[in-house]
Amino acid sequence: MSGVIPRVPSPGTSRAPGNSPGRRPNGTRRWLLLTPLAIAALGYLGAIAYLKLNERALVYHPDEYGGRAMVAPAADLRVEPFRVATSDSLTLVTWVVPPADSVRALGYWILVCHGNAGNISLPMRQEWTRALVAEGVGVVSFDYRSFGASDDGPLNEAALYRDARAVYDWMVRDRGIPRSRIIIYGHSLGSGVATELAANVEAAGLILEGAFTSVPDVGAERYPWLPVRLVAGQRFASVQRMDSIAMPKLQLHATDDAVIPLEFGQRLFAATPAPKEFVTLTGGHDRAFSADSATYYGAIGRWLRTLAAPDLESAPPGLSPSRRAP
């Protein structure tokens, strides 16, 4: 019988480690272990890159809530439209609405820094304005660059700060409104704009609604597995400047706010020096003014009268408080 006689290992002969029949080489096993880790690492780095590259699109939403299309002002709102120039040669659409009742007018003007979506003409913002002017204050609202009918321009944190400052300066310079009669208001992202303005100008008071400590803090809460605080370029860090804002401050926050949870407003308030007041509401992030209107406008009305109290007490002889010039 012919054929190849199989070689039988001699006693004491051993095979190379890991190469016994039925077993994979060590290199193959290492590769099987490292491949999923490499894929996970690449996915994680990709998520960080996506967050960084799309950060501004995640923060600013000018095309939502009706986008840039302007709605005509309601007939009962005495809207005076203007275009205000910024320091970098853009113009911002601005609405001036005087108090509804000149006899009850308190002489204050609220400068409105709205949130990160829609524009000043939205019906719900007109409804909000209507109720405020009924409280005896004037309202000046504007759209940031690339929002509403304002000029297109680069959207970033510093640009929004410039826009708010341009409207504030215009109110003082062109409208002749004393700095001591301006109240700065900020809602949601606008709270970050409002605190930056309040930290750098003179004003009668500051109202914040649905406010947060900083954008990175909110982002870290939503994406706890990503290093948001390290990569965020848009910061709006209100918590870092509250201790420099000495004017009276009113904070409003809905307990059922799903966009900016209540705890962010509470943490910001804890970092805020007196005089200050915190009022809780219901109605979510955007609708507390209508869902909980009695609490909402009641708190603002009382706070406004507190601001006005020194003026009423010190009215010049022969001039009644209700007839004082704004």
C-alpha cells in the first residue's frame, strides 16, 4: 500500500502557542476584540464632530414657529415699526408699542430679547405684548439678525449681544428714553442676551423667563455622554455675570417647562444677588403667560409697582404721580 505516511510528532515536541487545532491565533482574537472598540471610538468622535459642526443650527432656529414670515400687527396694537442700525451695518426690524392707557402709564419701557425661534410678529408674542402694555408699560421688541425681517448676518453669541446693545442705544439716543426707565426682558435664549446687556448698561430692572445658567449646562444635561462643556462655542453664560447685575431682578419659570427645566432657573437664581424675586408658573416653556395669566401678569404688575414706588413717593410738589412725564 503506497501513500504519504503522516508525520507523528515525536515525544516532547509542542505546537506554537495558540495554534492548536480548533483554536484561532491570538492576533485574530485581539482583532475581534479591538474592532468593536475602534468602531465605538470612531462613532463617539463622529458624534462630537457633528455637535461641533452643527452647534449653531442646534442653538438658533429662525425658520421655526412661522419662520421669517411677518404677521401684520393686530389693529388694537399701536405698533410703530422702525429699522435700527447695528455697529456692523445691519438693520434690525423693531416694533415700538406705547402703553395702552396713558393715564396709567408708569413711564417704563420693556426691551424684549426673545428666544431662539420665530420673530416678533408671532400672534402669541402680540398677545403677550397686548397684556403688558395694559399694565402701563411700553414695549420695544426687535428681531436679531437673520430673524424675521431683519437683515441677514452671521448668527453667533457676540452678534446677538451687538444687536441688543444697538436697540438699547437707539432707545436712549433716538427715542430719548432715560436709561433709568428701561427694563430689560429675556426669554429662553434671550435670557442670555438680556443678562449680558444688563451687566453692561444702566437700566431700571431685569426680567428673565425660562432662563438657564448657560448653554453648555443645558447641552450637558441633554447629552451627558458628550463633552459638551469642552466643545461648546455658544455659551450665553448668565450664571457667570449675575453677581455684577445690581438692578432689581424678577425671574419667572414654569414648573412644567420641558425645554429649560425649572432646576436651571433655580440655579441661576441662587447665583443672583438681591434685590431679586422668583415666581413659579404653569404652562410650559412658551405658554405660561396665557395658561397661568393671573399669576404671570400679577407678579409682573406687583414688581413694576415696586419699581415705581420711589417715583410715586418723590413726585415734585404740584405734579401728581399719574401725570409725571415718562
